[in-house]
Amino acid sequence: MTSPLQGKIAAITGGASGIGLECVRQIAASGATVYILDRDHQALDKAREELGERVHTIEVDLFRYETVDRAIETIVSEQGRIDILHVNAGAYIGGNVWEGDPDKWDKMLNLNINAAFRSARAVMPAMMKQKSGDIIMTSSIAGIVPIPAEPIYTASKHAVQAFAHTIRRQLAPFGIRVGAIQPGPVVTPLLNDWDPERLKANIEAGAMMQPSDVAEAVVFMLSRRKGTVIRDLVLLPHSFDV
Ligand code: NAD
């Protein structure tokens, strides 16, 4: 049976590492052409070498509107359309607010929510013209449950949820579907800032997921029949520590 993703054109932000990279692998393996939008040029080169001709890379700084807009314009001019945007890039910082570095908080918020807005906004004209398109956002369990050890991250992911829910309504009349996935902790470089004891305890307790768990769920979400909505999906390990 042909995969519902066969022949689709997809863009994934932050697709050069962790969850994004595994989504690139699995979405491309399902028959789509995938563009990775990321700023890490070494990781982009590596991904392109590893993943073959159905995977393209564009070096993008998601902090800047013009580079995001240009990347989407490139995809549309090369492929004639864009069917899928996976808004995935994000950063993580935990800890007490009064001890945190405000510059780091600002950058994290800029990436987690402002860049989500920048990339979603950039695909809207093309998807509206096509009268079709799917936008998936990698939110987090912190997008629906306040995590006391992670106040600013929690705030950023609640904002992503609110953004996804509101544009879902605005874009539905144009045939554009929007969904968010809310994973619990996943073993990726994002958690390098986690307290090592917390990480160790969670790994030992089996309370961490792998990027492939999230990627399989994203492929499932994107494979919903045409004419149906994309449901949000909470994805948790069998036990987890907030
Ligand atoms: P990661 O650190 O492995 O990958 C993040 C990617 O984003 C990197 O390739 C990085 O180069 C890119 N990036 C960062 N800033 C950028 C910028 N300004 N411009 C372009 N690219 C930029 O992270 P991950 O764990 O795979 O996280 C992906 C998403 O999943 C994030 O939104 C994160 O919040 C979310 N998430 C992660 C976990 C987890 O436990 N790892 C759990 C739930 C949700």
C-alpha cells in the first residue's frame, strides 16, 4: 500500500539533531521529499550525506524572519508546493527564575515561540494558495502540564500550544490542518543542561523516550486521511519524573 506521505514536500525546523532528525528520517522513508531547516551547517552536511537524495538542507537562522521566508520561498520555487511544515526547533532551560540568565531565557523564548510563529507564517501563503497543507508543532508535555522545575520552558510550550490551537481554527477554512505533539522527556542533546543526576535517575527508571518514538507518532499524525483533522497527541514513557 502506498504511504499517505508518498510524494509530499516537507520542511522540518531543527531537523539536524534529535527528534527533528529522526522525523526527517522517517518522513523521508515514508516517501516524502524533506527539507531540513537548521543553523548547524556541520550537522546539515552530515544529514545530507547520510540520508540521500530525498533529503535537502537549507541553513537557516530561525531568529531572522528574512532567512525563514527565503528558505520557504526556495522550497516552493524548487518543488512547486509545500505540503508539510514541522515546527520542531526548540531549546530547553530549567531551574529557578531568580537564578537564571535572562539572556538565555530570552533566546529560548525567541526560538520556542517566536520562531514557531515565523516559520508557520512563512508557509501560510503557499498553503493557502494550494488550499492544503499540514503544520505539526513539537510542543512538550510542558505545553499542557506546568512543570515547576522548568517555569520558562513551560511558559514557552504553553504558548506553542495556544498558538497551534488558535491558528488551527484560522487555517481550517483554507484546507490547512494543524496539530501539536506533546512528548515527555526524550534522550537528545537538548537535555545536556539537565541536572546529570536527574537524567541518570530517569534513564535508569526507563522514564525516557527515544527520538524514534516521537517520529513514529508524527508520521501517524501526518498520515490522517484527507478531510479529517489532525489530533494532538500526548506521548509519555511508562513513568516519568516532572
Ligand atoms: P536538539 O537540541 O537535539 O535539536 C534542536 C535543533 O534545533 C538543533 O539541530 C539546532 O541546531 C536547531 N536550532 C537551534 N536554534 C536554532 C536557530 N536559531 N536556527 C535554526 N536552527 C536552530 O533538540 P530536540 O530534543 O530534538 O528538541 C526538538 C523539539 O522537541 C524542541 O522543540 C523541544 O522543545 C521538543 N521536546 C524535546 C523533548 C526532549 O526531552 N528532548 C521533550 C519534549 C519536547
